[in-house]
Amino acid sequence: MSKMQNSKTQGRKTQNAIALPILLALTCGLVLASQPYQKVFAQQPVPTPSDDQVNQIAHQLYCPVCEDTHLDVCPTEACRQWRDLIRQQLSQGWTEQQIKQYFVQQYGVRVLDEPPQTGLNWLIYILPPVIILAGAFILFRALRMWTKPGSASAASGSKDETVKDEYVARFEEELKKRK
């Protein structure tokens, strides 16, 4: 009986070894079949960026050839090619910052509409408010001194009045003599 039991056990092992991969394949097939059908492309076409998207970035850049002209309004052929380059970079998935960085590497920081806040450029952002505040403070102090009556100004004012009175008196005497 032990031989018979051995042969039955071996038969079950063989059946299990065959049945397990078949069961696994059927389960995978059912799972995949239950998923909604999706069309899969090797490469999905990237939508072409609109003129507004290109001009939004081009407006933040100056033309490297023309003086003080934004890239989005410059009529030169070179600028048209640079706008096409921006369109191509956008369609390849470049970000706005990467495109700006590319132009800075190619043509220098002067192509940026707004200088980066590094080095001495940070003074551009800090000095105007500081100068305005300092001017307001000086003006405030000057107005307070002019409107505040002080003992020194009163004393000098009375001396000035006596000098003026003497001058006016002499002037009036001279006028009377000429009549």
C-alpha cells in the first residue's frame, strides 16, 4: 500500500505542478479582461504650444540683437527663430525657468526682463524703498522743525524785527527827503 500511496501522492504533485500555472494564467487573464480598454501608443503626440504660451515666456526676455525690445514683439527674423525655439522647447516639456536659463547661458543675463536677485542686483530691489523712506523721514523732521516754535528762533526773530524796523524807518526818511 505504501507504493500505491506514493504513486498517488506523486500523481497529485504532478497535477498540482500543472494546474498551478494554468490557474495563475487564468486569474491574470480575468484581471486584465476586467480592466477598461485603453488605447496605448508608443508615443502620444504632444500638443503644440499656443502663441500665447510662447509669447508669455518671450515677453520676459529681451531680444539679444535689438536694444530694449522684448522678444515677443521684435520683428527681426532672428527673434522669430527664437520664438520658434521656445515653442519647440515647450513641446519637449521644458519649463519656463529652464527656457529662461537656456537663453541666459546663450546670451547672458541681459536678455532677462527682470534681473536675478543675486549679487549686486539685489540692491535694485532694496535701494528704492530705502531712499523713499529716508527722504520721508528727512522731510518729516524738517517740517517739524519749521513749524515748531522755539526760543532760539523767537529771540533771533525779535532782533531781526528791530533791524527791519530801523531799515524801514531810514527808508521812509529818505523817501520824505526826496519829495
